[in-house]
Amino acid sequence: MCTPELDRRTALRLAATGVVAAGALIGAGAGTAAASSSAAASAEAGTDGHGHHPRQKVPKEQISIQLYTLRNAIGDNPEPVLRQLHRIGYRKVELAGTYGLTARQFRRILDRTGIRATSAHVGPDGDFSRTVDDCLTLGCRMAAMPYAAYTTPEEWSALADRLNTAAAIAARRGLRYGYHNHAQEFATLSDGRTGYAILLDGTDRRLLHMELDLYWAVTGGADPVEVVARDPYRFRQFHVKDRAPDGSFADLGTGTIDFARIFRETRSGDRFEYIVEHDQPTDPLSTAAVGYRYLRTLRY
């Protein structure tokens, strides 16, 4: 099954109970701005709120959504939600499980609704060859490890080795494998490095890409622009998730993360997907609609 190694709900609970530590990969900028209150004035002035005259926009074919955002709306019946996502404008999704269905069954639903699953969250262990089979059946061209939490350099180095092994298996089948971060990767370890730096340095840049979760990077004390600057072409996917002033999750455009700055200053990379996500939405479909509209109208 193309399912996560660790349930994402459990992962977030672990993050909230102490494994998340402040730190920085390179420097300690938070990459945030009080954006929502000035958005209207900036639009009227033709700037992005920071004196720049934006010209770029996110191509609609690069917009996706992580279905974890919709898990409570999906329940055990994904088809109606996928149809509503199609009406909103989405044509791509990232999976975090297949809701009790086989890969082939879920693929048939995707085909009926006009949605493609281009990415999935899956762990690197177990029968990874079968995991790759399922991802390819679903139509994925990318996949990523969803979560890890370690406290020593040695543990992060061992993870880098596991990721290299999995990425090589995936590459032989035409699937790109990557790593999705939370906040703990940016904590400073006993040797002065961070887990994220160890993963970047210890994995094969030709095989393993990075899926940078912007909310969690900022929460971990890192500046996403500086993170990407380490190796721009490894960052193929962004999880575009906003952060409220109190640190909680927010719908896109209503929080404090300066996405225009991040997108503008990381343009030298090779971004494939901008993936909308919200871990605890009150109204998942409204959150999905707000996120799609935000990315379609953002100029940077």
C-alpha cells in the first residue's frame, strides 16, 4: 500500500510534545511578515507589500493539495471530495494513504474525477519495491518520506543512508524520492549541525529531492530562503502552509509567512509543485478553495 510509514496525526502529536526545538539551518530568520493586514493596500499600489513590483505567478499546473488537509471530509469515501477539488480548480493531489482502498481502486477514482496523484507520502523501509509499485500504479512521479525525529547526528546520518537506498530503488523505476520536513530537523545538535544539514550533505543530490514544508521550517527557526540557497535544485516541492501569529495553522494568505518573498528569492530552483496544506482546518473544503485562489492570485 502507498501509505505513510508513520501516521501524520501521530507525527504532529510527537512534534507538539517536545521533539520540536528552535534552531536554524543557516542563520535564524523566520521569513515572515504581517502580510494579511496590508494585502489590499499592496495590491492597490501594485506591489507585494515590500516595495517590489511582482511579475511572476504560480503556474496553475504546478498547484496541488495534500489530501491530509481533507482527511476529515473524505472519511471513507474520497470520490465526492475529489470532485469538489476539481470544481475548485485542482488537477493534482498529494496522497497520505489511500483510505482503505488498494492503489488500483484509488487510481480508478482519480481517473473518474479528473484528478492526478502526482506525489505521495511514503516511508523508505519495509518492502519499498512494493511501495514504489503502488505509487506508480497511482500515477505518482514523486514521493517523500513524511516524518522523522532524531536527536543525535549519528541518527540523522543513518537516516541519510536509508534515504539514499530508497531513492536509488525509486530512481530505477522512474520515481523521484524525497524528504518532507517538520521543525525538529532545524534544531542544533551536539556537533553544531542540524539534522537538515546532515540530510542535505549525506544524501545523493542526483537522486533525493527535498519537499520543503514552509510552515514547519519557519516554526523550527529557519529562513526558507536560506535553506533553499544551500542547493536550490534539490527543492522540487513546497508545502505551502501559513502560520498564524500565535504559531497555529492558518489558511493561506491569512497568516504571517511572506510567501511572495520566499517564492521570489528561490526562483533559481526547479520547483515542480506548490502543495497547499493545512493540518487542522475547521472547514477543509473552504481551506482548499482559499488556498487555490491564493496561489492563483499571488504575484511575486
